[in-house]
Amino acid sequence: VAKDLGLQMPALSDRGVRVVSEGTRQYFSLHGKTGHLVTAERIDREQLCRLVEKCVLRCELIVEGQM
């Protein structure tokens, strides 16, 4: 994420960059030292999408500061 935005790691936290998932569980987060998008916890496809062939988890990247 840091590389895609063209920012160095300190700039991500300075701008309040965070990942927000739909629902109450946050499946993704930003790695504090690298700025990589990582899974925040184990994701069980069978539990999330039992009856659905195509399983999609949506998330948004929020940037509070100006780009």
C-alpha cells in the first residue's frame, strides 16, 4: 500500500492511513514496518461463503491527510 501510494512508512501513519472492512470483523490491516496489506487474522472461506461460489471480502483504504 505504501509503495502504491508513493509514500514512505512514517507518512502512512502521519496521514492516518488505515484499512476498514465491511462488517464488524477486520480481516485486513497494514503492516506497521513495511506498509504491506496483510491478513489480520485467519480467514475461513467455508465459514464466510458456504453457499456462494465466488467469495469476496471488501475493504476500503482510508487516508485522513491530504495526498
